[in-house]
Amino acid sequence: MPRYEFRCRTCEDTFEVSRPMAESSAPADCPAGHADTVKLLSAVAVGGTSSAPAPSGGGCCGGGGCC
């Protein structure tokens, strides 16, 4: 189940809530009981290596003469 991060505007606490994706935009009360919260955008880390070779020459602005 996905976890969503929220911040309380009243006490400025940051907390996480686990819920189904269908309820991702539902409001959440902070652990201290305050209702004035905002859902934070989470940065997704994508790492790894690519098996595709880096482009070289040719194409627009890559030495192809179109610029």
C-alpha cells in the first residue's frame, strides 16, 4: 500500500499515511489531531544504469548541421 507524506500547518509536524491509491487525495488529520494539513509532493528516486548507448553525432544540434 502506498505511503503519502503530509505536513500539519498548525504544528508543522510531518507525518506519513498508508492508504490505497484511490484515497490518495483524501485529507488526513495530523497525529496531534489538527485538521489543517497539506499533502507533500514526494521526489521519486530513479537510479540504475541504461543499456542504451549515449547518442553521438548526427541529429539536430548534435553535429547534424540543422542549428
